[in-house]
Amino acid sequence: MMDRLTTVLGVGGIGCFAVAFLLSGAYPYAITDGREPEAGWDEIAKDVSPDFKDMAVRFPGGFAGLEGGPDAAKAGAPEDAWRAAYAKAIRRGRDIYIAEACWHCHSQYVRPVANEDIRFGKVRSSRDDNNVAQRPVLWGTRRVGPDLTHEGGLRSNDWHAAHLLDPQSTSPGSVMPRYEWYFADGWQVARRVDPAVAARERLDPATARAVSGVYASEDEAKAEMARIAASLPDERSSEKTRMSVVRAKGPTPDGVAVLAYLQWLGTWEAPPKEGGAE
């Protein structure tokens, strides 16, 4: 009896593995009919995400280390410079996402069953996955965390940075590990709360609010503080005395690349076929 059960379980296990192997191999092949070329990096990065441009302001220290980042962040940089940096950041971020096995706990496949579209967004067509960023196809193995098919733009850059640095700070009870090695010590401008506001709201007078921008050096942060001070109108000149430069943590270039990839997910859709046929 036990021999028969062992045989049944063994055959069943091999059969399940064979089916999974065939589906995982057949789906990527079936994504395109052979007449439609796969979208390349330049095409999927053609429309630069506003979140990516925000990273240049929010995390200038890390952004400056991206390939093409300094050219994109220059004042008046052409859109082509942004597209080039964006494509490289997405590619680097995708590679890190795979290397860190993020795909193991986060799927990228909204299945057309069990009202998954209500939880995670619409089911994407196979044509939307016909691009180089989906090689390999990152279905995932299970959902310990939410599906990330449509993650791009759902949350702010600050949220994603805080989540990578300390997942439980944004998602209490999360079992996701901290990715502290994608962050480095930096400098940031902070502004103490107005004394009258502190008294009215019963706040500690030393309470300070960070200003967007984590810089790699103290001198860069001080230069930004001077720029902010110079831009203040006379009626707000008292704020100048309440500004200071403080220590902060910001994403490294690789950390910014991961954020760029996460904020790209689900934002690119294949252009419609000629005649509107799908």
C-alpha cells in the first residue's frame, strides 16, 4: 500500500513539475506572435516617469551616481538625457530586484480569477509584457507581499525609500528584510517649527521638518540651504534663522535604481496595433 502511495505521489510531483515547466516556458514564447518585435529599453523608457524626475530633487546624492544621472539633472537638460538615464536606471533596478530575489515574495501577474483585478489592478495583456524588462518573466513563486504589476505611481518616492530602509515603518508586521546596504549617510536641510506654532500646537520647540533633498556632502547641503534662504520673501525672512543642515540617510545610486524600477512597473503599455486590433 505504501509503495503504491509513494508511486502516486512521485508521479504526481513529476507531473506538476512538468506542467509548470511547460507553462513557464510556453508563456514567454507565446507573448508575441513573431510578427511584433519585442519593445527595447529605449521604447519602454520613452515617457519618463515624473517620479523619476522627482528623485533628482529628493535624492540628489544617489541620483548623481546613476549612469547618465548628472546629465539629466542639469538645469534645462533635454528630454533625451532624461530618457537615457531612465532606461539605464530601470535596467539596473530590475537586475537588482532579481538578484535580491524580490520576485520570490512579490508576483507580477494579476490573474484573471478571484477578483484579483480589484485588489491589484487590471489584468495586463500579453502584449504589455512583450518587452525586455520582462525577460525573465517575473511571475514570482508566491505572494508574501502584494502583487507589484501596477506598483508604479501608487506610492511616493519617500514611501518606497522608507519601506526599503525599514519595511515595518510603513507596513507594520511586514516580514520583509531591511535593505540598509542601499542607503548611505548624507546631509539634508531641516527647518525648525515656528515658535508660535510650537506653542499653539504644544510641540517641542526643537521640532524640525526635513526639506526634500539628501546630499552626499555637507557642503552641498549648505549650498542648498543658502539657495532656499535667498529665495525666501522678506515676510518669511525669520525662517532663515531656523534652518540648519543635519545628518540624514538617502538611497545610494543602486537604491535609486531600485526605486526607479518599482515606480516604472505597470506604467508602460504596448501601443495599439494598426487598425485598433488587439
